[in-house]
Amino acid sequence: MTEVKGIDREPLSAWLAQALPGHPPPYHFELVAAGGSNLTYIVSDAGGGAFVLRRPPVRARIATAHDMQREYRIMGALAGSAVPVPEMLAWCDDPAVNGAEFYCMEKVDGHILRDIAATGSMSVAACERASGSLIEGQVRLHRVDLEAVGLADLARHEHYLERQLKRWATQVEKGRTRDLPLLERLHRVLAASVPEPQTAPALVHGDYRFDNVVLDSGWNLSAVLDWELCTIGDPVADFVWSLCYWAEPEDSLTWLMDPPTRNPNFPRRQAVLEAYQARSGLTLRHLDWYLAFSWWKQACIVEGVYARLQQGASGGMKVESLERIAARVERYLERADEILRAA
């Protein structure tokens, strides 16, 4: 059989057969070609069924960024809540099985809008329905009762923005491969002007966008995926982060290589902002700070991808050349600087 990166077929298959008796061997493992961090596989079984397996990267792993048990706990806690998540099926922390901890979860069928091609059949009405459902899902996430679902101790509740600034600056420093003086200067400026939160700390996804959710046949939200960046923090920061993914047809600088919202049938960013404010009851103050912070943070994340690629990690992601990734980081930093200067 063909080798699959991150899969030790014999011991893993034996473990899966015992842990998931409803999914008989032999198994076919398919690495999903999306995302630049944890590895996601579609596992097909001999009975025609399928489930999903998630594990950390094979190399260049940052422990705090690839905590698989945390993901498993969060989705398990949200089962039955107003936030739809896949069912958690099994957890393994024995590295002898597959080289690292991993978990298995339900495969939720539906649409994942990773690029414009995935939106090809969507009418204006479908795009509006999908957009409204996505926004409503994030509002519901921010309203989750942390005590009721058992996640009140997931993270500290205070100083989220300060913690984020420190976390991402530290991650860049730990994986440093080059000097980025603008990144450091922006960090100082942002840290010196952190706004007061508008609302109480809440559960935040950290990377909420079309690429990380499943939509059903009616273009309604049916599952939220990829919880590795989830924490307790500022809902406004979480929403503005999502807003920055919302590329428009004429945008020359985007966060995704082929953003689905470039389809002109999707609402514009301003409409998305207004819809979130209406549904959440919040009026977003200090929007420029949050936008600049988001572009700076994205630069930090992409710089981390750049550093890991230099060390040989690739995940299952489609990537640009190292030179283009490095240039993208610099353009993101320049955008953050422009926003702050214009504020």
C-alpha cells in the first residue's frame, strides 16, 4: 500500500479496529489537502463508512499550537450546545500507536467553501443564506455558557488581547529565521494602545471562517471544525479576525490564496460587519485597532508557517514558494501599519 505521511498503518489499524468496532478494517487514509498545521485525514473503512482522524504535524511541532487533547475536549464539551460540532469518537495518547497523540471524530458531510470553485453553483440567495448562517453561528459561539459546558477553566479570562500579543510575538521569536523590525515595532505600538473590552470574555474559535465549517444542502451551518486556536477571550477580536478573511472581488491582498467570498454573489464586508453588530447587539468600537492587530497576528502566523516549511514541515497544505510566503508576511505587516497610520 502507498505510504501516507503521518500514518503508521499497521499499529494504527489495529488500534482503530479495537477502539471503533463500528468501523471495520482495512482502512484507507486520505490526507486532506488544506490547512498548514494539524494533519487531518479522511479514514474510509471496509464497510463503506468513514470518519476523520486528526494528529499534530510530523515535524517542526510547537506544543502549545498542536494540543490535540484540548481540541477533543472542546468539541466534546460543545456536543448538544447551540454550536454544531462533529461527534467525538476516540482519543489516543499512546505515541506507540501512530507516533503522536490523535483523535477520531465523526465525518460531517456537506459543503466546505475552501475556494471560489466550491461556490460555483451558489446563487445570490445561497451566498446570503450561507453568510447569515456563518455569522449567526459565531454569535452563538460567543454566547456559550462556559460554566454550563464545562469550559470555564479552558484559559484565563482576563487580558486576552495582551496575551495574544505576547503569544504570537513569542511564537515568532522561538521560530525566528530572519529579522522583521516592522513586526516588532507594530507589536510595541499595539501593546501600548490595547482597547478596553466591550463585553465579557467568551469562548472564541480563533479561526472562524467558511474554510473551517461544514454547510448542509440548504447552506446552513452544520459543523464547526478546527478548534486548535480556541480559547476564552474577546468576541470582538474573534469576529474582526473572521472579517479579515472576507475577501472582496477587487482585493489584491488576501489571507487565503483563493478566497470563496471573492465570488461576487457574497455580501460585502461592510454588510457582514453590520449583520454581526445587529445579531450580537454590539457596536464595534476601536475597529481600526482590531483590524491592525488582526493583520499583524496573521503575519505572525504565516511567518510561523514559513519557519516550519524551512524545517521541512508541510502538513497537507497547498503552499506558495518560500519567497512568496516571506513576501506575504511583509505585505501583511505593511497593511497593519497603514491601518494604524490612517486611524
